Amino acid sequence: MKNLFLIACTLFCLAFPAKALEVVEIRCENQLQPLGLETRQPRFSWKINSAERGVYQTEYRLLVSDNLSDLNRHRGNMWDSGWISSATSLHLLYEGKPLASAGKYYWKVKVRDNKQKESSWSAPALFGIGLPDQEDWFPAKWIAMERVESQDRIVLGYQLAGNQVTPLAQEPLMPQSRNSFEIAKKVKSATAFICGLGHFEMSVNGESVGDNFLEPAWSNYDKVSYYVTYDITDLLRRGENVVGIRLGNGFLHIPRDPTRYRKLLTTFSYPKMICKIRIAYTDGSFRDIVSNEDWKVTSSSLTYSSIYGGEDFDAGREQPGWDRPGFSDSAWQKAIEIDPAGKLTSQLSPPMKVMERLPVKSIEQTQPGVYIYDFGQNAFAIVALKVKGRQGKKW
């Protein structure tokens, strides 16, 4: 019986051989594939896996390259650490050539262990540098559709309920802006750096950029305003390209309509944005698309936007194709240059995302025209609603 057990164990080991030493979960600045880093000396970390017991790292070699081709040939044209005797695999500082603003870099690592075994190279990973210095944004400008008068600014805000506030003569319109540009060469990569206050949605050629929600993060906008970094390489094409941006109020401006809910009143400014897109071509040249007075702007189909009081949407104001090539924006106005917000700082916190959608379990009509939708659980959520009806109909 004992021999049968040993034979079974041997066959199991042959069928499922022990994994060789490997490097996994490689991270830069504690993140997977981060973009928009504002340090010129990022930190690298990784873990090792081995089926053997008592294994630990004794050496490592790390490569960083500004292109994936060199890295795949095991060349680190930005940094080749060589073999370094160390058991440390956490927060190891970059010590190579200077990293450029808006640059993209690729890296990988391999290790040796205390049993004289050497791992294969880890899978390659990406990290990107943002625009850490304010001059990196030049010549991009802050643009808007309207500017707030100084007497209407309320900073940092205060609690005020009910009708204890005088409404503005006219609440600001929610703007949407667009910019069209031509691409005649093959694109290697394209990165968008954008701050749209209070919140923004960005599209390229009609396709939404990313799936983040309520970007950017809230701040004291006069001191710090966060920008978000996106890789938009796959959304660009030869010929005409269009960037579209829609803005909402967020905490930048809370409307003063006494009939809508609020618990805080602030007005730093009316919605505004700044954007810089760095396009790198395969021939080694670069091009920047920046926000300025050449962008066109008009009011969007959002007729009301409040972080507390919700949104009003007028489908009759939609302009199909407004963020796609071929659309005529001749009726739109030019954007105006606006006073800058606080120091532009990269948003490196994990983004908000729609993590789950709850289906309706049952619908009950309690009285004519009044319905209760039961989602099967208590939840703090946002309603996703589809409607259809005659033009001019309101809900």
C-alpha cells in the first residue's frame, strides 16, 4: 500500500511539475501600468513565485526602455541596472537617464535566488510620466464658454438651505467643446492630459475615452486642480480627428435654484477645461494638440447640473455627430480664455467606476402614474433610465 502511495505521488508530480522561479505582479509606484506619474525617479516593486520552499531573491536585473522593441531584445536604452546583489523587491528607485515629461516607458525585471536559480524575464509593463511642471502645459490654455463675475464667486463655500439665497440672474450653461485636427503620419502613441472642471466626459471620434466616473477628483480648485491621463492611441486614425469634451458643474459651481436640493453653496468659477494631447509618430517626431481659443463651444443637452440636485437633460438639444469628423460647427462660438485654476496635479488615486448594475426585480404601481421599482436590496445608486416619447414631452 505504501508503494502504491509513492507511485501515485510520483505520477502526480510528473503530471504537474513544480513551477520554475518567476517574477509576478510587477508594479511602478505601487500601480499596474500607471500613467501621469509626476516623479522623475519612480519606484519599482515585484513578487517572486517558486514551488520550492525557503526560496528568496539574492539578485535582480531591471531594464527600462523608451520603446518596446528594444525591451523585447533585452536592451534597456534608458536604464540597465545590471545584476545587483539585493533581497529587496520593494520600492527600488529608478537610476537611469532623465525621464521626459509626457514620456512613455517600458520595463521588466528578472531575479536570481538563493539556490542559484535564475528566473525568466517578467512580462513587460508600461509607465508614463505626466506633466509635473506647470510649464509642461505650454501653450495649452484654460478655456470656457462663460466667465463668472467676481461678485458671484463663493469660495470656499458654506452651508445654506432652502430659499436663503438670491439666485443668479442666469445659471451658466453646460458647455460642450470640440476640436478637429488632421493626422497624416503613422501614430506610435497618443496621450491625453486633461482637467475639466467641475467634471468632464471626453470622447475621440465619437468614442468615449475610458470608463472612469465623475472625473476629476474634488479639490480646493483655487489651490490644486487634478488632471487625468488617458492613452488614446487606438482611437486616432489618419485624416480628420475630433476631440469632444462635455463639462458639468460638480463642486466647482452649485446652482442657486431654491427649488432644487443642496446642502452646500460654492462658486469657484463656471465650467472650464484645459487639455494637452501629445502625439508621437513612428518617424520619431511629436505633435501637441492643446486647448485654446480655436476650439469651438456651445451649450450641451444638459440644461441643469448639480452635484446635489441632479441633472436635467433635453434630448431635443442633442446634435448628433457633434464629436465626430465631418460635423459642421460653424454655428458654434469660439471658446474664451479663462483664468487658470490652482496648480495642475496628476490624479493618481484609483478612479471611480461603475462596478455593478442592479436589475429591477419588480415594478408596482401604487397609484395612477406612480410606480415603485424594487431592486432587491438597499443601495445608494444612480438611476439608468431609458425613455421614449413625443417631441416636447417632459418627465
